[in-house]
Amino acid sequence: MNIAIIGASGFIGSALLAEALARGHRVTGLVRNPERLAAHPQLTARRCDVYDAKDLAAQLRGYDAVLVSLRGQGANDVGEHYMQGFRAILQAARDANVKRLLVVGGGGSLEVAPGLELLDAPNFPEEYRGPAEGPREALKLLRTETVLDWTMLCPGAVIEPGERTGKFRLGTDQLLVDEAGESRISVQDFALAMIDELERPAHSRKRFTVGY
């Protein structure tokens, strides 16, 4: 496939890029600093500004799918800065007639009990609240979307460097935990699950999650 990845140089975006290239996809990495992307025969690196919907729309035309790995940049209100960028991306995707939009979500919006999301649990770390708010609001916005064919994949409570095992579970709206009560996924296995969804769509206009 011919795909674009917004945020291809970030922690999760770079794993998506590596997985997509390893499977033979042609990728355009849309990033703030194209020089950060290592040269690859199947990769085109381009500078983009996710807050400029008009310019971004021109960059998103013609791909089989667009993957979004966005990180809020605001020092004072990370969640709102995230949403400013995300709203611009949605508008650009609509204007560009993007066929499929695959979005990296966050574990904070997953349920740990009926009606209780992880982000609202009493023991949720305060230092992660700001970064977790953005993806949760993005999911709410996607669920009102009537034009785009979107999918959001949320990791477990912890996503970290590790191994590409291919041994994980998929879920829907509930946080997945292992036998030890931990909720985690390696960034490599997260990327594997996302590119699986790219190649074999199974969650059109839905959110799903991956964990051990």
C-alpha cells in the first residue's frame, strides 16, 4: 500500500514506520523534522505542520490510508494543544478525501470497571493526566464523525520498548490485563497490531485495544 504516517519520527510513529516498511509498504513520513528519518528506498520524508489544515490537506491526497501518531506540544495545556492538531488533521483528511484514517489512541479512555475509564480512576498518575486527555477527547470526536472511515487503536496502560512477539490479545473498550494484573504492550507489538488492521480492516469506525 501507499500510506502516510503523521508523526513518523515519534516513539510510536517510528515503530509504525518500521513495521510498515518491513512489510513492503510505501510510506511518506510527515514530520516536523524530516532529517530525523533514516533514508529507506520505500520512504519519502516530508515536513508538515499538523496545525495548518489547508496545507496538510494538500499533503494527504492520494494515499490508500493515513496513520496518525500525534503528541500534544503545549507546555501549559497538552490536551488542548493535542486537540487543536487533531481537529486540523480531521479537517485536512476530509478535504483530501482520505480513504482510511488509523489513529493511535491512549489507554486512559479504556474502562477498568463498568462506566469507569482508566483516566478517571482514583489511582491514575497525575503527571500523565494532561497527555491522556487529548486522545480521549479525540475518540469522542471520532465517534461523531460521519465522513471519514476511521479506526483508533489504544494500547494498554503501559506501552514501552520491548520485543515483537506477535503474541497479544485484542479487545474493544475494556482495559486488557494479564495474569499478574498488569496492562501493557510493547511498542513493537502495538505497531504489528496497527499494520495488521491496515492490511486487514476489521474495526471500521470503531476503537479497539491491544495488550498481553
